[in-house]
Amino acid sequence: MNNRYAKLGLIFFVLICGLQGCKKNMDSSSIDQDYGKLSLKIDTTEFNEERFFSINYKLISLKEGYFKIELDLRQNKDIKKDSIFEYLLAGDTLKGTSYYVDFPVSEGLVKVLGRLNYKPDNNH
């Protein structure tokens, strides 16, 4: 009987470690520039029994100015371009999530290419 519980415990432990390994392999990237740091993480969201992709972003500004986050999403033959514009002071942090219902999880993986553009505010 103890042997049975030991086997179940071992199986449970392996499953938990495997799930943690999958979480760490989630698609994420970061862009470091002298004017800001952008991190992107692909996630999934469920709404009305549909699962689709979402992107969590975090931008830390190192300089004051206008920032533009550009996202190119690709899934099979579908392509979507998205942009986020924001004015930030030096040291500000912008966090958010963009949802893409046109990219359901059932259609396969999504690839994301992110870019960070910056324009200084010459009035300050």
C-alpha cells in the first residue's frame, strides 16, 4: 500500500515539474535600448469557451518621450500588425495586455515580432 502511494506521489511530482517546465517555455522576448526596455509575453485567454492568444507587455522608459510598440503577429497565413503609442516620463512603467480573438489557439501557434521606437520630446 505504501508502495502504491509512493508511485502516485512520484507521478504527481513529475507532472508538476513538467507543467512548470512548460510554463517557463512560454514564448517571451525582451528588447533593451538606451531609451527603454520592453518585455513581451505570449499568453492565452479564454472567453465564451474560446481560447485565443494575448500578449502581455511591459515598457520601462529610461528617457522622456514618445514610445511606439509595434507588434507583428503571424499564425499560419494570417498576419496582423498592431501598434501602441504612449508618452512616458523617464522611469515610468507601462503595463498592458492586447487580445487577439482572430488568432484562436485551435489554429496553431502564433509568432510575434516586436519592435520599440522612440522619439524624444524636444519641448522638455
